[in-house]
Amino acid sequence: MSAELAFTLDGAPLAAARAIRLLLLDVDGVLTDGRLFLGDTGEEYKAFHSRDGHGLKMLMASGVAVGLVTGRVSRSVARRADDLGIATVIEGCRDKRRAVHEMRDRHACALSEIAFMGDDVIDLPAMEAVGLPVAVADAHPRVCARAQWVTGANGGHGAVRELCEMIMYAQGTLDEQLGRAWAGEATWAGG
């Protein structure tokens, strides 16, 4: 999605996006396509989309904090978070609503200033707690039904980038961030 394109949303998701100060993301099925590749000796491999990484870096450069909340524990998640400069990661999480409240306290923001993107029913308690609940296109039907906005892209295929751009669009920072990239001035390059 580019700055030239108008987001085809009703007013509610854009209004909610204007207030967002913290974006929380599930990992498997959101930052990845949900598939897990396991090696013979127990290694776990995940594929992350570089455009999602660029979107997250632009969003953070525009002043919105980002955190990851995932039910699994994986070295690849910690490495990806480190690569992107995401300092707040909760792994092995079974109570994502509690994690949202913990993140709210860490970042000193209101629940209405938090967006959460999920794909499966374990994400519903977190989504119900925040100001902007978002689902990836291929999320479980119950998750899509409870989301305020559903992306056009599937998890692991640019859905996070769509959300990042939608938030920046709503906050009036998208053109600036894209312009910095086009001018070669981006400090966030390498998503």
C-alpha cells in the first residue's frame, strides 16, 4: 500500500489508528505464515517477510513502539526482534490479555492506544482488550469476526506492513517515512 492510495476503510479503524502508540504482534501466523520447520536435531526455522520488517522499522521511526507476544519460545523470534530493534518480547505466553496489560504498563499508555494483530483464537483475549484489534487475511474466522480491521495479505506475506502503513497513514507520518526511504535517508533500512 502506498501513500497515494486511500485506505478503503470506514472511519472507525482509521480513528482508532490515529491514537495508536503501541503495536503488539503475535508471531506465528502473523509475522510468519504459521508453518513451523523442524530439523532432525530439534532446530526450528521460521520465514519472516522483509517488507514487514521495513514497515515495522518505519513505524518505530515515526514514534510508535512495537512489541511481540507469542505462545512459543524460539531463538529465531529473539533474533528477528533484535534485528528489527524490538526490545519488548514476551515468549511462551499463554495469557495474551495479561501480556497486553503488562505491555501497557511498560509503555505507559492506555489500552485504547494499543493495536494487536492476531490470527488464531488464542489471540482473541488480547484483541478484545485493545483499541485496534486487527486480523490477518487468513486468520481463523472467529478472529476475523472480532477484528476491527482485516488485512488484505495473509500472515507472513506482508500483512504487518499493511497495518504499519495504515497506522502511519492515519497519523499523517506515512509520506514522511516513505520519502525518507526514497531519498536514501532512512536509518531503518534493512527490514
